[in-house]
Amino acid sequence: MRFEGLNKEYDGKWVLKDFSINIPDEGSVCFFGPSGCGKTTLLRSISDRLTKEGFRTAWVFQEDRLLPWDSAAENVMLAGATREETLALLRELGLEDAASKRPHELSGGMKRRVAIARALAFGGDALVLDEPLKGLDADAKANSASLIRRIGPKLCLLVTHDREEAAMLSDSIVYVKGPPLAIV
Amino acid sequence: MTPTTTPNKRKQGYTVFESKQKGGLPKWASTALCALFWLSLWQLLAISVGKEVILPAPLTTLNRVVSLAATGDFWLKCGMSLLRIGIGFLLAAVAGGIIAVFTAFVPVLKALFSPAMSVVKATPVASFIVLALVWMKSGSIPTFTAFLMVLPIIWFNTHAGLLSANGDLLEMARAYKLSPATIFKKVYLPSALPYYTAACGTGAGLAWKAGIAAEVLGRTALSMGGEIYDSKIYLETVDLFAWTAVLIIFSVVFEKLILVWLRRMNRRFAGGLSDAV
């Protein structure tokens, strides 16, 4: 897939300026670069294009963005999964005891895994991950990465500045710098 | 006795503080002592004035309340006042909430309703009552007045609550293709509930005061306000104090009942996390 002429400006500052990139139809692509270089903006622009072309895109945002008034299971079921599917996903992520707990009762790492479970429950054609393993311990990182690779959609786009995360989740890495964003 | 403040629970990342009196009197005892202080002051003032027609003593007032409560007429008047004011409040709570939903999502409706609500909010209650005396029967005036007093409060607060919905959660909801109805139920409604409950709490007290004022000015038959008017006409100060005491009790009970109902709504739609009441 070819994405051409991506532009984005915030307060007179160009984050994306006539940016173009080729992305494979399948596999996991990581955009690797320092914080603030415009990786997330790129991810949003690509995701918007994908949505316009009819892709169903699941997101793991940089923040967990869980509904504070719903339990972990309800947050996952929001993405369309049945209760059984939800509980199976939570079990795979080591959250079987957290299903009925609300976000304020969970640790940062547990919330992160609930957000990952929600994205995996959505299914879809593409998975967009913004620093998905941030705040997880080594075991949880390995377990979550393995699950994403195993049951995630065929196309996976990832941004991170963590080499370990990039290595665990991607087939190919695109090194970027900015702003405005440029391929190194 | 050193009052201390200790964090007792965490909700949505905020620490909720609860006052606790360390090594002091239990709360009920300190409340009783405060009440005793003010009743004693009232008694002393009544003794020093020495005229029941100007300031009746607390015990005299209590006796009058008890004798009034023994009659069926008393309960009929209380019930009718409660019904009139309650209907006005409920209509405002429903209409204010519905209008807020429309104005929050349709800018042209916001432009249309905003000045009208501001005018209603700024107009003195007496003006509405006098106007209502011209327009309608005296039995409807308390309902109309309570409705008009509560409506802008509910609208302003609920509108603000809906607009305060978390942008990140809304983006998440759209990314996951949630239906507009689900987005409303899961994001907007829990965001607006603390504002709505706070407005209902304020509105309940206001509805009661405005409704009784309307009954007094409208000389509504079978009403608590009507009794207050009569006690003023016949200089029955003990009755005036007794009915006022009853009014305060009913106002408190009315507000508490509404808060209980709102807590139930809060638990149902926001898991108890939007607990503003």
C-alpha cells in the first residue's frame, strides 16, 4: 500500500509534510524513533486513510482509554466480543482475576493488558499500536507480544521508542526522525 | 479533640478525603450538642422577649406541630403541597435533561435556548408568581413556579456535563465503531451524571422554597403555604413557626428522597463512580 502526501500541522508547526511511505499488505511494521518526532501523528494519518478505504482498524492508544465506570470485561466486550471470548482473552493475558474489576482497581500494567485485550477482541483488518507494551513487566511483555502476533489481524502498525518492544512485535522496522517526520 | 483528614478510598485516580474526629465525640453526639446549643439560644431569646406573638418558645412550637400532625387536614395539606411541588420539580428535571441533550449536540438549539434559560434564571421568583396569578388557577402556580426555578439549573449543569465528556474516550468509542446510542450511554451519560445530580440536589431545595412562596402569594387552598399566609393574617405566630418547622422537615426529606433516587441512577449508569451526591 502506498501512502502519499501525508500532511499535518499543529500550531504552525509541520509534523507531517508531504510524507510518503510504502506499507506491506500483511505483516507487522514498526515506526521507531524518539519521542515527539511525530510517530503517533503518522499512525493516525495512516489509520484515517485505512478507515476511508474500508479497513476496520483496532487501536491500542498511548493511554489506556478504558471506561472508568465499566469492569475490565465490560471494557473488552465493548469491542464486540462475547463474554466467553472476553474471558478467554483476559485469561490468556493473565487477567482472569481482574475481569470484574474496574480500571481504578487495576495496576498500570493490568490496564494496559485490558486495552490490548479490547483491541484483539475487535478483530478487524488492521491493528494500530501506540507503545502497546509500555509499563508491562518482562513476562507480561513477552506474553502480550506473543498473543498479539498469534491472534492479531494480518496487518499490524506499531510506533515505539523502545527497542525491545520493536523487536518483539515487528517484522520490519522503519527508523524515523522529526518533526517534520522523515525516514532515516 | 483534633479533627484529622484521612484518605479512605481511591476513585478514578482521585483520593477521596473523609473527615474523622480522632478520639472525640461520635458524629451523632456532636450534632445533638450543636442542636441543643441553638435550641437553648432560641429558648433564652423567647424568655427574654416574653411575648409568644413575637417569638414563641421551641417547646410551644413543638407542641403545636404535634397537635397539627394529629389531624387529617394537616397531612392532606402537606401531601397536596408535596404533590404540586414534586410534579414541578420532576417536570423540570426531565425537561431540563432532555433539552440539554439536544442543545449539547445541536448548536442552533443551544443558540436558541441559551438566552431563554438565562432570562428565566435571572428573573425573580416573585415576578413569575405574580404573572402566574394572572395566567392560571392558584392550584397550578406552585407547580409552574417550581418548574421554572429548577429548569435552568438542570439545563445549565447537564449541558456543561455533556460537553465535559472525555475527548480521549470519545475517540476510542469512535475507533471501535460504537453506535451513537452506545456512545451516549457509555461516555456522555456517565460524564453528565455528576453535573445532573448536583443540579437536582440544588434544584430540590429551590423548588421547595419557590413552590411554598407561590402557595403563600397565590393563597392556594389546601396547602402549607396557605397555612403560613393565614397565620400571618391572624397573627398566629406559633402556627407560623410550627408550619415553618414542618416545611423544613419536608424540604429535607424531599431532598433526601431525590438524592437516593439519583444515587441509584448513578450506580446503574456510572458504576457509582460519578458520585457527586
